[in-house]
Amino acid sequence: MKVDITSYTSGDGKWIFNDVPVTVGKTYTYSQKYASTVPSSLLVRYKLTNNSFQYAYLKYLPTALTSLTTSAEFTVPANVTSATVWMSLDTIGSTIIDDISLKQK
């Protein structure tokens, strides 16, 4: 998957996979390969039992002109039913993401 931002005012560019069920108190490992012309961040979005969302920063990702593998762990907090993770790009640049995985530890 590739995200290109050619003009920027505000917000971010990202590809988000559908929420997947997760278990409260369990630890999950997210991994991906990426190449990016600019630094970015990994974030997790939790869907809560009341259908609202909670967000958490996972990791800073440096510029990578050749493909790198990165991973981050998170433990699911109380009142969460599902989650998704994404790489946030908030400036002019591009990123390529491949081999995405989310596994319970």
C-alpha cells in the first residue's frame, strides 16, 4: 500500500485496516515493513464498549529510503472491544507499507 501527500494544510494521511476484535489485558504485537521519504508515527485506535474511540501513540518511525521492518507492542486497556493500527503521515511525502501483522502475544 502506498500513501502520497503532495500538498499539505493540516491533518494526516493514513491507511487503516478494519477494526479487529481484541481481548482486554492481552498484549498484541503489530509489525510492518515500510519505506518512507519523511518521518511518521504508529498509532493505535481502540473502539470502546460505548462505541467511542480512544487513541494511543505507539512509536516514532524515522525516514527509511529502503524497506525496514518495525514493530510495536500494546496491552489492551479496559472497556475495549476492537482495535486498529496505522502509520500517520502528516507532511508532504510518501510511504509504502507491506507485510502488516497484528498478533496476540
